[in-house]
Amino acid sequence: MRIASTNIPNDKKILYSLPYVYGIGLTLSKVILKEAGIDGNIRTKDLTEAQQDKLRAIVEKAYKTEGDLRREIMSNIKRLKDIKSYRGIRHMKHLPARGQRTKTNSRTVRGNVRKTAVSGKKPAGQKT
């Protein structure tokens, strides 16, 4: 099944298949299914065509997903960079932007850099 240009898995329950779409999490998935009147325990492959069309219509009409959402997020970050706000500067430097500590624990944002100190011992001399 395809929703918002994303293939969602057929063998999982629809409640857990919908979050495969970028911009839809588990909570929003529950809201969408309640709005569509579909039980969350039904497998994706067992949905009727009418139910599939109803889900597609709700997701595409009411929520920003996939490309539109990614574009909006990128434009928000670009705006922060352009006005040189604190958060924008942190994004420019590839550092955590939400107040996390950086002395330790910011490996994923910095690119998993591991700079360790070498022991003070000098290597053994060469044979002559």
C-alpha cells in the first residue's frame, strides 16, 4: 500500500505501518485511524480499497508529510542561519542546538569524532 509516496509494509498492523511515512508518528497514527473509523489491529493487507482511499485522503488533505515537511524544516533552519540566531549558528557549526552538553556525548552531531590522548610513553628506538 502506498500513502504520501511511501510504501508501507503489508504484514504489520496498520497502527504500526502508518509511522513509516515521514511526519506521522504513533500518536498521529492513532488519531488518523480514529478519524477514519478503522481498527488499528487490522493488517495493512486486509484493508479494503475504500478504507485505503479514506486513509490516503485524510493524510494528504490534513497533514504535511514527506517532501513538504522536509522542505519546511529545511527552510526553518535556513531562516535561523540567515538571521544568525544562536540556534542557527549551532546548526552552522554542526553542534547540538538544544542545550545539550558538548564536553561529552555530542558524538552523533559532531560526526562520531573520537580524539583520544596518546600515552606519554615514546615508542621504542629503531634497531641500528
